[in-house]
Amino acid sequence: MKGIIFNLVEEVVTDSYGPDTWDELLDEAGLEGAYTSLGSYPDDDLHGLVRAASSQLDVPPDAVIRTIGEQALPRLATRYPGFFDGHDCRSFLLTLNDIIHPEVRKLYPGADVPDFAYEDGAPGELFIHYRSARQLCALAEGFILGAAAHFGETVAVDQTSCMHRGDRDCVLRVRFLAVRP
Ligand code: HEM
């Protein structure tokens, strides 16, 4: 996993709970924590940090990952405004597979990004198929919630199938509920 993801996790934890909490999580996970954005680090580091946060906060690991994604996405919007300009939440999500993540591969050599496919649902609904050996569908859910917040919209996200429930892939159903006036 690229260091930028760890940088975002550190920012989210530090902004909400302070730098001491970040140090405590690193200690508990047995990690040093000197992550540089372009570096590559074991996925296990992320899982260790999530486990530590999960036990400290007494919330399930998936919920920790979702919250990280939700709070990290607006930070990506600050770093990479060009990916967001001129979009609403739906049109932004539709650029993920063909524009954003391919660009991410150039910006972060060695990045191993997930694969998404799209399917229209009922009006106001978009199905996003997520495929990745990392099985970080909760992170994808959080990123989508964070994107909605960035665009001043409200969405509901659930999964009609999920690798964690034994399905072949994860299908995230995004329902676009409201736009902030
Ligand atoms: C709603 C929008 C987005 C979704 C749903 C999404 C989803 C994900 C997920 C789930 C991963 C974890 C890796 C995996 O599952 O295999 C990931 C990785 C990553 N994404 Fe995105 N992403 C979004 C937008 C962005 C944007 C705007 C950027 C901006 C630069 C970005 C940059 C990255 C990077 C750097 C990684 C790490 C890849 C690696 O470590 O190899 N993503 N993304």
C-alpha cells in the first residue's frame, strides 16, 4: 500500500484525536510510522493500525476503515482538485476507473489500485462493482461517502454482494438522495 494512504490515516487520526493517539496506535501495532507518500508499505501495517484503532474505540474494523475513507477523501480533494472540478458526485465516481486511478498509477509508481465497473440501477441509483485482492470494500464505501460530502450531496451506500460474505466480488449500491441547496 502506498504511503499516501498511511499519511491520510495519520492526518485523520491526528485531527480527530491528537498526535498522541497516532503514536499510541503505532505502538500498539508495533510500527515505526515514518511513511513517505511515494513509498510502498505492507498491507499488514494498515490492518495492524485498523485493529489497534478498532480495539481502542471499540468499533468493528470495517467501521474504522469506512470512517478513515470518509474523512480522507476530502483531503484528497484538497491535494488533487483537478479530479473533482466540474463534477457532481455521480459523474466524479464514473471517472474513477478510467481517469483517476490510472492517473494515480502514474503519480505513485507501483500503486496497485482496485478495479471498478459500473451498472445503472433504478433512477438515482448506481451500482459499482469493486474487485481487489485487498478486499477493502469498506474503504471504497468510505471514499464514496466522503466524495458525497465534498460535493454537498447525501448518498446511501450498501453492498448487494460482498467478498467478505463469500461472494465473488463486492457490489456497492450508491443511492443519490439529496443535494445541499
Ligand atoms: C470515491 C472515489 C474513490 C474510491 C471509491 C477509491 C477506492 C480505493 C480503494 C478501495 C483503494 C484501496 C486499494 C484496493 O482496494 O485495492 C484505493 C487505493 C488508492 N487510491 Fe483510490 N479511490 C477513490 C478516489 C481516489 C482519489 C481521488 C485518489 C487521488 C489521488 C485516489 C488515490 C488512491 C491511491 C494513491 C491508492 C493506493 C494504491 C496503492 O497503495 O497501491 N483514490 N482507492
